[in-house]
Amino acid sequence: MGSQASKQVERRKALHKEKKILFDLGLSSGEDYPGSDYHPTDRKNWMFGLDPEKIHINKIVWPGTHDSATDMIGIPFITRPFAQCQSLSIYNQLVMGTRVFDIRVQKDRLVCHGILLTYSIDIVIKDVKKFLSETESEIIILEVRTEFGHEDPPEFDKYLDEQLGEYLIPQDDKVFDKTIAEVLPKRVICVWKPRKSRQPKAGSNLWSEGYLKDNWINTDLPSTKFDSNLKHLSEQQPVASRKYFYRVENTVTPVPDNPILCVRSVTERIHGYNRLFIAECFSKGYADRLQVFSTDFIDKDFVDACVGLTHARIEGKA
């Protein structure tokens, strides 16, 4: 018992130290970067507002969400706080400006986070289709994966193709160098990541797992995650040179040996440092590698941070 108490004391000290590191970094370095003062007038149509003929797919800084479809997961006030990473529906995230989604499924086509289940993937598809019907030039990256510890939904690739086929941008390395206008009227890059089923092949309507990469570390310490994100980003090629999307997740997550297990209270330790992270990318020379930037509980400021940098790239300022 004594050793456990001592361990928790040390963890609290480490957390306090790491929170102070990021706070002090923000005070000394600031959050200014090319495009940081830009705010789209219409977040629902921000790609259209930047001009689809000017925006190359690989130059977009894509605002994304982690565990995207967890707004209704679990039982309210009981299990939900331990698994909910977003409070908005997929449709409302799209309207706010989110363009990359991380959807976890299990064998019955229910969305899940770990062992907790929520609504059917049909709800996600319905929200996506509704948004696409209301807009003309917004491109979405929809990542669907079988959650760890679960089995693949049977014939799920056929399901995705049948549901989204008219919107799907086929798997093709040439897409990265194209503008949004050049891929329209197709609107969705759908990455399907099964655990055991076969991967989508080149030329198919679905994209295989190697086209959306990241380097996840499981930690609830904000400075540790912040530094890890910078390190792994530094190891990537510039966006103009690679044929895959690379994701950085501005999140920290609850870990089992810490008494604080509610997602929101833990992820708030890093949530407000998204602009600081982008500014540090410029400071260290990694800004040309930033591409997909994701968060828990996405908000308007996070979207604007990404759209602003995209605008600066289009204007030749970044």
C-alpha cells in the first residue's frame, strides 16, 4: 500500500512538472505562425472558401478527431466519461470543419472504443452523406478500423463500397499531387484497416492502412506526448515528397495505474497547446511535414489553427 501511495505522489509531481513545461514554453515561444491569424468565415465550407483549384491534397493541414464517433458511447455519467472522446456527432463535427475521422468498429458493425459500444456505423455513413449533400467541394478522409481485441465485420469492404461508392476517391498515389478540383466530384478518401481480412488493393475504391500513418504512444503526460509528436514528425518526409498521410494526435489518454481515468479531464492537459505545437514545428523546421492534426473534443479554434496554416501554404507564406 505504501509503495503504491509513493508511486502516485511521484506521478503527481511528474504531471505538475510536465504541465509547467508546456505552460512556460507557451509563454516564451508564443503561438504565432504563418496563418495563425486567419479564421474562415464559413467552417462548413472552408475548403471551398480557400478555392478548390488552388488547394493540393498533400498541402492541406487536415483537422481531425480521435475516436470520432464516441459522442453517445456507454452509459451517461457511468461508463461514458471513460470512453467518450468527442461530444459532437459526426455531422456536427463536419459542419465545424473536421475533415479526418477515426472510426472504430467490431464484428456487428457497431462503433466501439475498447469494450464499450455505441451506435451502428450506419449512423456515421448517414451523417457523412448528409454533409456531402449540403456541400460541393469539401473532401473527407474517413478512416475505419477494426478496434483492437475485436473481430472484423464480415464483408465490410463491400459494405463501405456500396454505401459510399459514388463519393469514393480510388486508391492512387497520384491523388496526393492533385488539387481538390481535380478529384471532384469524388469527395471521400476511405481508409479501411481490418485486423485479419485482406487489405484493399491498389486501384480499388478503398485505401489500405499504409496510406494513413501515425506513431501513437500511450501516456497521460502532456510534455512527453508533445515531445514525442515533434520527434516522430521530424522523422517524416515533407508533405510534397511522400505518398501517404501522416497524423499527429494532440491528445493524452488515461492510463490504468492513474486514479484519474476520465478522458476529458486527462486530455485537457494538452488540448489547449495545438497552436503552440504548430508554432514549435516552424521553430524546429518541421512545419512542411505537418499534415493530419487530430484532437479529442474538437473545437472551432483547433479547426481554425489548421485551416489558417493551410491558407498560408496556398498563399506561399508557409
